[in-house]
Amino acid sequence: MFKVERLGTWGVIILTTIYLILINTFFEYVINREVNSTIQIVVALIALAYTIFTLKLIVNLVYNFIKKEEKND
């Protein structure tokens, strides 16, 4: 979907900030309130997928940064 090389550091930072805002909203409205269990399960799976996506972006960014540093040495 997104590649770290195209996004750059600021793109990953912005997407991570958006992720934190959305996950906070998810916990506020879906987990902490009375919501139908089917809706909770579906939204929780979407949140899990988005969490995995965000973690992959962050790990790829760190890996590329380390690889770049080793190449310069």
C-alpha cells in the first residue's frame, strides 16, 4: 500500500499521529460505551489491522534508517 521510501520520515510521523488519534477515539466510543457486540468485534478487527499496518511502517522506517547508516560507514 504505502512504501516508506515514498512517505519519508514525516509521512510516517503524520500517519502515526493519525493512528494515535483514531485509536484513542476507538477506545472512547467503542470499548468504553455500550455498543453492539458485533460492531465491537468488526471495529476491533479493523483497529487490529490498522495497528499492524502502522507497526510495519515504523519498523520499515527504522530498518531503512539503520541500513542507510551502515552503508555510509
